[in-house]
Amino acid sequence: MKHTISVTVEDRPGALTRITTMFARRGFNIDSLAVGPTERPGVSCITLRVDCAQHTLEQIEKQIHKLVNTLRVTELVPGEAVERELMLIKVSATPDRRAELIATATAFSGRVVDLGADTVVFELTGTPEELDAFHELCRPQGIVELVRTGRIGISRASAKRTTRRLAAIN
Amino acid sequence: MKMRGADAVLRSLEAEGVDTMFGIPGGAIMPTYDAMARGTSVRHVLARHEQGAGHMAQGYARASGRVGVAIATSGPGATNLVTPIADAWMDSTPLVCITGQVRTSLIGTDAFQECDITGVTMPIVKHSWLVHDPREIAGVMKAAFHVARTGRCGPVLVDIPRDVQEAEVDFAYPDKVELPGWKPPRKVHPLQIKQAAEAIANAEKPVLYVGGGTLNADACAELLEVAETGRFPVITTLMGKSAFPETHELHFGWPGMHGPKWANLAMNTCDVLVAIGARFDDRVTGKLTAFAPGATVVHLDIDAAEISKLRDADIPVVGPLKQALAALAKEVGKLREAGAPVPEAWLRRIADWRDEFPLRYGGRSGDWPKPQWVMEQLQELTAGEDVIVSTGVGQHQMWAMQYILSERPRTFITSGGLGTMGFGIPAAIGAKAARPEATVVCVDGDGCFQMTCQELATAALENLPIVVVLVNNGYLGMVYQWQDMFFEGRYSHVHLTKSVPDYARLAEAYGGVGMTVTEESEVRPALEEALQLGRTVVVDVHVDPKEQCFPMIPAGAAALDMIEYPEAMEAEA
């Protein structure tokens, strides 16, 4: 099962490496990873997407929690959190096919960020599932290049307590 | 106060109350060694190899309960510390390693003796710091000691570039640690204790499975209290050895691969298994899915990540063991007063197993003394004395575990998790530095001995005398045993010979005393003399090379499928 873990860490050299080497040495896999600043200066947020059983998820959370630079580990529970990802995708498109592609992208709230002689570059933000769907629709046209940021997430405004913190560690 | 960074390092060590550090100087750490020459209250023990220095610091930490300190230069000096760091990581030994680093302007340029040691050691330290600015030194040192000894103990590394050691700084040692992310549990949950107490006190067949965490938590008195209050049988792991007095009527041996049959029977047929600062290591459990089937597991540990890592815990208790065990003893006492039955029948059953399946070895009529018999002599000669035993890794280690009875906490020091051959001699030296009043004996194998014997020079010259009892069978004995049992007797590169080197003469060459013993009749007099001399002694005891270590649970087998001492071997001897 897939899980999204949000980790806030002190912004120190090696903070990310300590997490990724821990994953490597304990044999945990990372599906996607996104790192960036937060509302607090000196604090970064690392969003990890992992595909594992509940038992392994608990191990992952506890092992991350033990790292000295880790401030907080939470799981973003589906339905109680908003998750987004950014995709840049370069699609083959001869001028006669462009209108259709652009219309499709517009339906996904995407926009054209560059146009070439026979390619178009789209920028899309959405849930990872929406990006997957657009990706599939572009496939027949020929995808020249594709990059995604990995998902980030935040708890919903309406929820009082949207994230599950591990009883044993907090 | 204005001073150089190097002086700030030493003032930090002094502020932490460090009395001894172990190390070797070299280019990138020279400013700190120069600061030592200018004066410090910290004793520096000069090792002959950085690995030796690291293991000495471990031995010091394990014997004293204080944080061990090792110091080395950059590059090869630092990489030589990797083995002790990994060992300390696996065995949760509090260790602060200080390494020199090339100048900050040279970092990343492949400079002479440059090595990214914080990178190399990242998977095997609790935390590490590369100090970029001399103003960070005091805070980092404070944090390093704090992290090493709080929560689950373990190694940390402080890497200090040469120019940072040389730069001037205004030094003030902080009172508080600035580590917002480091929050080891400080309290145990009373509800968890209550649940645990009820499960244990009402168990028909409880077992306390005690690991090294109990020693690290300084919770041995509380453990004794729990065991005696509830009359629970205690089984101590290799790392937990000495946490519970082993002549106590409630102590029932050691579990796992070479544990006696009665201990493994008790562990694997109990109804409530209480893991205390233990981590269900594969050498203890054998095949995990077949381990202690049906037992309710109560798991007490300071490290939440150990709970349900390998075996699901039915009742987890996360927190400091000293506090947890004290509370547990109280709760168990209440339940006993309220009439919870004492498991006397179960205690009798384990005792019966012990009578039925004792540790056995071949008779004493062979050409050479039996190694187990040598251990028995050592046990008899040291019983009741203030003796600390360290070991290497292999057959001799297992025999020491089986035959040496540890009475007081922190008197059995061995490499458990990493299984580091060569650990014994330097660890003994470190233990001697921590406890000069104790007699420190290293039970070593001939293979292990040759990995770190250069430290005999350290023992002799630093006035840290140790007695090495060399169980010399001329083989890498444990590998020999495995090749015999699992590789159809194809002995591949395991023969070291008993005579090269001449261990006694080597001991003399290093400024110690050497004795060679080949006859059974010479063993006791030699050991007696060695224990009395107050000098560094190597007693090279030539033992029966055919003797193997039993019982044995083959790797990956179920604990109850242990192989006992073969009747054939007994008859042959």
C-alpha cells in the first residue's frame, strides 16, 4: 500500500542524506521524494511517498524519528490531506495536432510554457493521479521528455487533526 | 575566554568530565595534540592502531558506563576507526570519536589524507558533525556527548578541519544542548507498565530475556528486584551478560546459537517472554518464525524502533529501563501480594532441564587441555574476585560465555552484534583504564589475537596491565567448525598453526610476560601466576583443536532444532 510521509527536519547539512541512507541500508524503497522550505526559517519539509505494508511504515516512521535532525514525522492520511505534484512534459505535436493537445491540457488546468516547431511543453499541477491521466493521454502523441517533482502535501484546513502521529514515538 | 579551536576541544572534554581518551596523532589532528602538550587534565592513552584506540574507548565505556572517547587524524586514521564505530553502533556503546580533517579550503579536493569520514560513517553513527567554524566547537561537543549517552546509547563522530582547530575562538561551554529534534523518551507510560505487570505476574511460564540495554540503562538493581519480587527466571544474552548475577538461583543461562539447551528450551516454550533491552537478534532467535511460538511478548526498550521490528510485541513498554523496571517491580509486588501465583513449577522444570542437558565436552584425557576445561579453571580462579573479562569473537568467546559466571554489572565485555575479531585485547586495555583496581582478563583466540596484538605495547607502556588467556587451537576455530559441519569437512584457509607466531615470545617482545602451556597440569599454575603478577601477561594455552562449540543452533534453523554435543566426540575423548 502507498503512503505519504511528511517529515520536518532542521535545515542542516546531511539532513536529507541521513534519511535516504537510512532507507537504503534498511532496504526501504522510496517512490518519490520532494524537499523544500517551510513556513519556519531553518526548517525543511521532506515529503516521501513509499509503497509498503503497515508494519514497514511504522518502522520507517520510527527510524526517521530517531534521526537527530528530525523534528516531526507524520503520515498524510488520504482524504484528510491535499496532495499535489508538478509535471513538465514535452510532447511531439505537429502544428495540426496542437489545438487538440492544448484543449486537453486546458481541461487538466495545464498550460503551455513553451512551443517549438514540433514539440509543446506543458506545465501541470494536480494530484498525482491527474498527472498520471494526462500523461496517458499524451502517450499516443509521443512523449519526448517528462519530469515530475514528486508529491508534496498538507493537511486540510477543515480537519482538526488530519495527520496520524505514531503513539509509540510522540 | 580566547583560545584556539584545539584548546576548545580539550576544554570541552574536561567540562564533560572525561578522564581518559584513546588515540593516535597525525597531520590533521596535530593542533589538538599540540594543545594536549600544552596541558590538559584528560589522560591520553597512545594506541598503536586507531582500531585499537576505538575498541579501547569501547572497553572503557562498557566497563565504566561513561562515554568513551577516541581521537584520530583524518583519512586513514579516521577510516581505521570505522570498525570500532560500527561495533559501537551494533552494541549500543556510547562513544565520541574525534577526527581531524583537512583544512576547510581543501575539503573536496582529494587532498592528502582527505576522506569524507562523516559520509563514510553515516549509516553507523547516531549523528555526526563536520565543524566548519571554531565557534561551533563547544556546542557540537556538548551535543555529541548528549546524543551518545541519551536514548539508546551509541557512537557519534565529530570531524574537525585543521584550520578550525587552529583558529582563535572565544570559548564558553554551554549549559544547555540545542537539539530540537533529539527527544529520546524520558518517561514510561504507567498503563503500559500495568499491562506488562499483569501479563508477567499471571504467567505460568514467564521468562525475562535480558539484553545489553539493561546494562546501558544502569538498571541491573531494578532487574534483580523484578526477578526476585516475581520469582521470574532470567536469561541474559551475550550483550546482557553480567546484568544479572549468574550464580543467582534465578539465572538460567544464555540464549541462542551456542546457548545451553535449558536456556533455549525455556525461551522457546515460555508463555510470556519479557524482552528487556534486547532486540531479537538472529543469533538469539534462530529461525524467527519458529521462535518462542505462542508466547505473549512484552518488550521493554528505550528505542521505539526496536518494538515490533522483528517480533511483534503484544505489550510494548517504551522508555528508560531503570524507571520501567522499578515501576514493574512495584506492580508485580502488588500482584504477588494479591495472590498472583509464583511460577515455582516452571522454575523447577527449567532447573530439571539444566540437570538433564548440562553443558558437556569431551573428557580430559586428550593430548591437549580442553578449551572448556581451561575456561572452568579460569572461572574457579576468578570467582568472587573483582575481575572483568573481555573476549574476541569465535569459539573461545562462546566458551567464555558458557563457563565464566559474571557476578557484577559491566564485567563481561564482548563484541556481540558486529562480531569483531580482535576486539578483546584493546577492549581489555580500555576496561583497565576505566577500572584500574580490577583484574582485567582477555579471553582471546589465536585468530583474534593476531588482529590487534600490537596493543600489548600500549598495555605495557601505559601501565594498563591485562591478562590474555589465549585459547590457542591453531585454527580460525569457528570457521573450522562450520566447514566441518556445513561444508563437508573441506577446510579452506583456516589453519594458522599454534606455533607461529610464538605468542609467549611475542608478549615478551612487547614488554609483557609470556607463558606457553601445553599440558593440563600447567594450566592452573600458569593462570594463578598470571592473575597475581600485575603485569601484562599472555598465557598461551595450546588446546585441543578438534574441540567444537556445542550446543549449536545452525544459522537459520529453529532454536529447538539445536545440535547437542556429539556423543561420538565425547566417547573419542
